[in-house]
Amino acid sequence: MKRAKDYIIFPLDVPTEKAAKEYVELLSESVGMFKVGLELFIRSGPGLVEFIKTSGNSDVFLDLKLHDIPETVFRAMERIADLGVAFTTVHCGETPRMLEAAVSGAKGRVGVLGVTVLTSISRQDIKSSGFRKPFYEDLTRLVIERADMAKAAGCVGIVCSGDEVKKIKKTLGRDFIAVTPGIRPNWDDMKTHDQKRVVTPAIAVKNGSDYLVIGRPIRDANNPKEAALRIAEEIETVLRH
């Protein structure tokens, strides 16, 4: 049975391998997964992934957001699959062929998640990028269209905001995984961050989120382990109902 802490993905958005390992050792029993992003992977590579896998029971979410021609994505995904991570990401982008190549390269050994619209993106950003009015007036419409493309290509799920999860689940099914960044507990000051579309852990899980990417509220706390526990307790209140 999935526990409250298993919903939490802690992003290792730190500049050094030493700092990343310190957080892994501190939080390995308090979160379900660690996210390794592009900056840290370039610096520390597969060695850090292996360190996480052997340091406790937490899985690895390798968040590289691949976006290239299909053949390059296919080959990169083959190498990622060799690392034994739980999930990795690829931008939905302009063509389903890139998503299909990612799924083909994964060969079922790693869950491929489509990145729909980054939670730092606003309606004005979409408008300025040249999208048609229906998409910048309703970001959920663009997310749903890209999510549908990801599912058709064979992705196991998507990355989307907590505001969009309920409609994603209703449209594409409960088994289609939703990983939600932009999570801020009530006791965190949401005004100081760069995310535009944010929700609390309880609201995200209630809406149907399968995993929550929660960084700053844990990392910036005086006691990160205690903060992770507090978030798990908030999630637990939803799971009990």
C-alpha cells in the first residue's frame, strides 16, 4: 500500500554532489523519491543515481526533459533505461514522434513522463509564444491536448500542475500517472517563489496527483526531515478519507 511519504519527490536542486548526498542521507526514510535534474546529472552523472539507489528505499526520478530529434531521444532513453531509475521526462514538444521514440527506447524499463506545460509558465507566456487564443486563455486545454498525445505515444503519465490533475484523471483515466510540481504547504510563503500555478499537498492529492515534487519547503526549513514529516501528515489526512 502506498504510504503518505511515497507521494513526496524531493528535488536535489543543489550545486554540488556533496550537498546532494547529504540530503539523500538525511531524507532517504522521509520521502519516496529523489529527483535528479539536468544540472546535477551533468555534474555527477550515473554515480549519484547509483548512490541514491543504494542509500535506502527511495527511488530515482531522472528529470532531464529530453527534447531533440526522435533518433537522438531514442538513443538517450536507452542509456537512461540502463540506470534503473523509476521515471524520466521528455517534453511533449511539437511532434508525437519524439514521445514515441522515447517510449521505444525505454523498452518498459523506465516510466516515461511527458512534460506538458511547465508550472512556471503563465497565460501571457503562452500568448507571447504565438499560441492561438483558446490555448492561452485556458492553459488546461493545452495541457490536456499534450497529455492525450503523451498517452497515445505510450507514456505512463505526465508532469502537470495540481490545478490540472482532476481534469487529466477524468479525461485520460485514473491509471495515467500525474506528477505535480509547484507544491507549497499552507505554512510556506507562496509569494516568494517563481512557480505560477501552485497548490497545497492536500489539494493536489485530493485532485488525484500520484506524486508531488516538493523542494523549497523542505530544503529551506530549519529541520528538513521534520518538514517532510509534516507534509506527509498533511497528505495522510486526505488518504484517510
